[in-house]
Amino acid sequence: MRRLAFITALLGIFILLTLMHAQFPVSIKTLNEFNKTKDNDKVIISGKIIEEKSLGKSKILILDNNIEMLCSCKNNVYVNKNISALGIVDDFTGEKRIIILRIKIFQLK
């Protein structure tokens, strides 16, 4: 009986973890779409970086549509580059930002 309860508990935990990681990202193109997102939503965003601010070991990247993203990229320079990023929406002291999980630079030809 205990073995059955233990197996059921492990199976339940596995299902919950799978559901947490299976969240599909929302594609964002405008500031209005970004403002409609909730905390911890996964998002995909792309655009041109117009400004970069240092923040300790991190950087704040600002896109051409005025969306702020927080990146833990130390030495990379992204200004005037087209990027695509996967991130999570976070509301830090009343300011909505995207915490970048993955970033990709596009080379336009």
C-alpha cells in the first residue's frame, strides 16, 4: 500500500513539472501587447536594440518599440543589432521587464 502511494505521488509530481515546463511562449510585437501580458508569461520578442544600460553584472536592453529587457550578458554589445529573444515577463518595482533566457542576433544582408 505504501509503495502504491509513493509511486502515485512521484507520478503526480512528474505530471506537474511537465505541465509547468510545457508553457508555450507568446509572441510580442508592440508595447500594447507587452502591457497585456502577466507576470511569469513566457514571451518571444524581436526587434532592434536602440539603447543599452549597464546594471552591475547585467544589462538593460531597450528595443525600438520601447520594451525593456534584462540580460545577464556581460561583455556583448547589442546596440544597433537585430535580435530575437525568449524571456519571462517580470514586474520589478512597478516596471514591467522581460528577463532574457535566450538571445539570438540576426545578421541582415
